[in-house]
Amino acid sequence: MTEQPGRLAAYWERQLDKMEEAEQKRARKLPGWRTRKHRRTLVVVLVLADLALVTGATRFETDPKWVFPAFWLSGLVVGGFAFITLRILTGRMSGSFSRLLDEREREWRHRVTYIGYQALSYLMLIAMFYGLFGAGTAGRGAMMLSALLVTGTTIPAIVLGWSLPDDDPEDFEEGMENA
Amino acid sequence: MSPVRRGKELPIYNRLPVLRAERGMTRAALADAVEVNPQTIGALERGDHYPSLDLAFRICAVFDLPVEAVFSREPFTPLSTQVYREGGA
């Protein structure tokens, strides 16, 4: 009974170490893209993909039938690419456990998740009113709810991607001569 | 800038770049010593982030200096000027 928490804690520590290693590798991926300009470009792509999902949701079960899947498929593929790339470029702040973050990163995490939470609340209200008064069918209301839910979950990455400054190459220098 | 709202009239200056350079330390080495990520040391040096008291003490312990030698409310004069012109240290 007394060993179990110790084993669990040791297992958890090992997992955190592995995650830390993975994060350190991820921090060096796509070095040419680690600028505010590139991150903001991806943010714009992601916002457009979110808009495609929302637009597609309004066309659910309407003619022509190809419009909804075209908007959703393109939104999911393009948005998925932009979201994953942004997660890589915004570092551990967007994806890691809080245990792996230091004080500056926790401040950023708190800020963007708070904004994301607030935005998601408003988006869910919009989805509710759309479902009640604008959708016409239950299916369209459900698709709008899904689209706005996906949009809401991307907001922390959008805020981080837009706000973070360029990465400084000196942060990643390993050696230094003592002049 | 730091995402935490602070009074604009109360910045915290630091001597991290010059102290690191004196000791031949990279940001990564200092970050490792105080258990933060290297980007946070960069943010401190650029004035984009102000350290917590805990982090400030940990940084001072690495350089074996008092807090007022590393952090200040006023901009620091160059260390060489302080040593050779003002007869400090």
C-alpha cells in the first residue's frame, strides 16, 4: 500500500522527463518559421479555416449538397495543418502540462486559456441562439455547435501565435567562449 | 511584454547579459542553473518579463551576488564605469 504512490510518482516523473525531452526537440523544429510574421500567417490561415467550418455548418443539409463537405473538409485539413504547426511554433505553452512550464510560460498559459475560455463561452451562447432561432434543423444547429466548439478550442493557439515575439537564436546557443 | 499588468513607471532592470558574459555562460546554462527555460532568460534580458522573487533569488545565488547588484529599479551604469570611474568594488 505504501509503495504504490511511490511507483506511480516515479512513473509520472519518468513520463514528465520524456515529455520534457520531446518538448526540447520540438523547440528546435522549423527554425526558419520561428518568427512573429510566420506565426501570424498561420493564425490568419487558422482563422480562415475556422470561418470555413462555420460557413459550412450554415450550409448543412442544403443544396447543392457538395458545399457542406467541401467547406468542412478543407477547413479541417487546412485548419488542422495550421493548428499543429502553430502548436509546434508556440512551444510548450500551448501543449504541455503546467509542471513543465516555468513562471513566464505559466503567465502566458493563464492569459491565453482565460481568453480562450471567455471566447468559448460566448461562442457557445451564439451556437445556442443559432440552434434555437436560426438553424431551421437540428442537424444544422449541431454542426454549428461543432464548428464553434472547434473554433473555441483554437483560440489559445491563435492568441499565442499572434502575440509571441520572434524567437531569439541566442536562447538556443549551447556553447560560449569566455572572452 | 510580460502578460501580467504592472505599473509602467516601475520597471525592473537587470545586469544578466553582462554577468553572463563575465562568466562565459550561455542563456541555456543559466536557465539550466535556475531551472527555467532559456527563452525566459532571454525575456528577462530584453525586459519582456520581470522575475518573481523566487527566480530573482535563484539567479543571484548563481552569480553569488546580492539582489541589488543584479536587479534595480534604475537603469544600471556600465559596470566598467562603476568600477574604474566611480571607485566602486
